Amino acid sequence: MRIVGICQDELVIRTLDDVLRPSFELDFLVESRPLARRLHDAGLDVKVGDPRRVDTYLKAGISPTTCFLVEDNGKRSIKKVLGAIRDAGGTLTYIIHTGAAVTPRNSDALKADFPDAADMDLSELIRPALVTELSRSMTRARVQQYQRYFADADRVLILLHNDPDPDALASGLALRNLLRRTKTTAIIGAMQGVTRPENLRMANMLDIHVEPITPASFQEFDRIATVDVQPHYFGGLLLRADLVIDHHPEQPGYIAVFKDIRADYGSTSTILTEHLRSVDVNISERTATAMLYAIKSDTLFFARHTNRDDLEAFTFLYPLADAALIRKMEGAEITLDRLNYVTRASQGGEMREQVFTAFIGEAPREDFIPYTADFFLQLEDVKWTIIAGIVGNCLIVSVRNLGYSRNAGEFVKRWFADIGSAGGHRAMAKAVVPIDKFRQKFGDLEGDAMTKKIGDMAEQFLKESAPERKKEPVAR
């Protein structure tokens, strides 16, 4: 295809020539003879003429398939240029806005007179590639700094949150690769081990061993990194970390030598994919499989709290991963134990104005509660689920919603932040409250009374005026 650029700015012309020359037959029409000589001496195909005259294009031998790129810097009208192209038989025209003086009003006026002309902003065309490259360069510098800082350590601890999920497991594996370490020189550890069936299945299939860690053992390591979690999570047991990588909103109360916290990302594995790519680390099939599964799991396959970076990471990892192995790991989702708690919720739950609430009593593991909340959100006409249960000496409240109404994190903070840990994103949240503190505030409630109380809380919260939308700490 032949392209004719009607431009008067040398930088714009050189940029378009560099971008388009390999793929298209390209020449330019300019009004200035000195500019034409400079560009011609640089090897560009340039003609001198008046772009407002029809015969200029007729002499150039254009055809119906010729594409025109018309620069609009906002300093003078291009209506006559567009009119001449149209009258000469040009049918494929793009207006390239390059100047700050170009206003939506002027652009709309051009579109009214020349509805077949498409327009684009040069800065919008350049920005994605430029921002991506600069961001990758800054990430590379950050990764190289912490790689050097960890290089002379004999023993490294990569600490995960309690009962690690796929994102934590994959992030630990990815960071160990980034640090160029082995199982013996970089321990992946957690104070409470992996318990959920699908997470155990993932750890076993990918040979990700999570060591049991106690606060006393922190002193045995030369460097400590936390992934998918920040040190404040451990309640004052870890006041300093050498590296923190997390996708949850940044929290105070600790010191970190290096940190990369991106609350707008759907998973920590997305951040670590960028770290690996920035320093050209070879990503094995095992690591790619873990990270791909983690991104898919943490974003509910891009159904919640995700952005373009998560999609790009997923696209990059997909051909490197073992898709069949991911399907096997996903097969552990439904168990008889979990269905038991779903049945409890179904029998004792309450539906009130598209909000399903239930108290499932005591549970041996915390994961039964969010699983039940996720399960009932799939039901027709359910927009919120709030499931509570007792694990040990704590009440766990798990909240899910469709993400376009009130903030789930604000709900748990509204009722439980003063007596326990509470926070989350817009569509998912969690509270962990010592049961004695709950009873001091709300009374000694059990069974149906607990379900009703939670329903009352939801009803009151949803009828309050909505606060400004904020990003909150994500549920665990």
C-alpha cells in the first residue's frame, strides 16, 4: 500500500518514516523547499507542493487505495487540505493530531465536514510503547539492585502469608529463580502451612516445598523477603524485611530495604513476571505453570481486580506453561468436606434483597468460609454473599460481591475494624475477629441469630450513603 504523508514538521516526518518505511511505500508532501532538501539528503522520499490544491495530488498519481496521513498541529486549519484530497479522489484519510492547540471542538468540526476521515493522536500512539519500555528499564534497575543485595547472603527466607494460596506459592518460586538460588539457600516458608486441597495439589504437582517457620527462626536468615504479603500482616512479629513484593495496598508499620508494591495489579505473580522479563531470566515450564495458574486463580480468570498488565503477563506465560497440568490442579476445587459447609449455609442461610448471609458454625480450616462465599455468589439473583464461621478462637467473615455496588472492604471495616483485622477490595473482603471481642460488642450469638445479625449489618451498610471509592487491603 502507498502512503502519502502531508506533514510540515520534520520530527513528525522522520518519526513516521522510521515506523512505516519497512512495511509501506511511503512519500511525503511538504511546502518548504529547505525542509524538503534536508529530508531528501537524509534519504526520505519528499515532494514539494501546495497540499490545498487538487492538482497537487493529481500530479502525484494517487489511486483509490492511496492512504493519506494529514498532520494537524492545531496552528492552522486543514479543511482545505482534506477537501483537496477528497476532490482528487482520495478515500482513505487519517488525521494525525500532533499539537497541544488541537481541541475536541476543532476535531469535532472536522469530523462533521469530513465524516470518512479517521483521526488519531500521535502521543497516544507513541505513549504505550514508550511507557512500557521506560517502566521495564526502571524495573530492571530495581531488580538488579536487590539481586546484588541478596547475592552475598548464605541463607535467604522467602516468607509467605499463612496458608499460602497459588499466588504466594508461585511468587515464592519466581523470586527464588530471580535470586538465582536453590531450595537449600533460599527457603520458601510460612508460619502456617498449606491446607487447602487445590493449593496442596499445586504444591505437590510442582514440587514447591513450604518450610514451617517460627518467629524465633527469623534470626537464622541473612536476608528475608516477603511475597504476596507485607510484614504488618504478622502482627509485629516481623518489623523489618529486606525485600517486599506485593499487590495489596501498601501498609505502614515496618521497614523494608527494597519494595515493589502495586495495588492496581491483580496478582503478585504479574509483578514477578515483569521482574523476570526485565532481566531476561529464563522462565522454566514449572515456574511459568505456577505463575499462570496463580494469575488465573487470583483474578478469577480476569473476573475481578485485574488490569492490562495481568492480561499481558498471562499472555506471555501461556505458551511457556503446561496447560494440562493446570487443569489437573484445578480439579481439586470441589471436595465432600467443602460441600458439607455449602450444605450448612444452604440450610441455615438467609436471602435478603439479593444478599445471601449464613453462619456455618465451627470449621477446622479457614478456607471453607471463602469457598462457601464464592459458591453462593454464583446463584441467580445473588449480588452479595457474607459467610461467617469460627476457626479456633476467631470469627472469620468472608464477603463477596459482583464488584459494581458498595465496597466489600468498607463493609468489614465498618463493623469489625475496631475489634479485629478487617479489609479487602471492592469485590472481596475478610475480617478476622477474636470471638470474645465479637461477643463483647454484639452479644453471644449462635446459629440463626448470628445469620440474622450479619444480614442486619449488610442491610444497614447498603442503605447508608456510599463513601468515595478507595482501594483497601485485600482479603486473605
